[in-house]
Amino acid sequence: MARVPYPNPSGYEREPLAERIKRERNGKILNLYKMLLHSPPLAEGWLSFFTALRQRTELPGRYRELAILRVAVLNGADYEFDAHVPFALREGIAQVAIDALRADRVPDGLDDADRAVLSYANSMTREINVPDEVFSQVREHFSERYTVELTATIAAYNCVSRFLQALRIDHE
């Protein structure tokens, strides 16, 4: 049960933003966004930032979703993991690989770029200060733009999982 009750999204200040969230998030307001609606400016900034990360960056979705799933496992954020399984499947990540990630195992059949993403997510989440050898693996496979977008994705989804876990946001 969430530590803070979810607000009514139809309050006068929240209603236009709630409608925007529905438009940009497949017609529904997930509990994460319901909670954020306690602070409309925060919810609006969050929505803009995560829409940019997920829909306006050039980093291939496979790498984005591998990173997000790994961060979710490392932070014990089942809500985040479950929310991203459909996206991971759409990006070509096999269910067997998703199951291995959920079990905190490195999936079989990953290429070097996939493994570099997982290693980078591990370091950014666990150690904060990424060792040069881990960063070098990322740079070996990714352009400057992709490296920046991957870094922002890992950092941002660490924020998501910490928000979810601290407030104990309920699964849908």
C-alpha cells in the first residue's frame, strides 16, 4: 500500500495535466503518475523528461530497455521492471532473457554491446563512480550521443525506482 494516498486527478489544477498524461501514456494514468500529481509542476517536468528519454532519443530501444530492467532489479523495483517488460519484448528482448534478468542473471546470447550496457548500469547504480574499463566498454560500442543518452537513461531510472520504492507505489 502506498505511503501517501493517490490524489484525485480531476482536481482543477491537475485535470489538464492528467489529460496530457493520458494522451502521452496510452490512455491511462499509472499509479506513478497519480502520485506525481500531488505536485503538478513536478509531474509535468517528469512527464516531459521521461517522454524525451523514451520517445525522442536516438539510443536503440533494446539498450534502453536492457538498462531499465537491470536498474529495476538492482533497486528491487518490481513495479518498474513489470512496467517495462512489454517494451522490452517489443524491442526484441526475448522472454527467456527477461526472465534471466529478473532472476539477477546475465542472459545467454547477449552480444558485447548488450553486456556493456548491463555492466554500465551495474556500475552507475551500485558504485556511482564508473570504472574506466567499464566506461571504455560502453564507448567501444556507442557514439557520444548514444553514450550520453544511455547515461541519462540509467540515471533517470535510478530516480524512478527510488521514488517508487520510497513511497511504496502500488502495482497497477
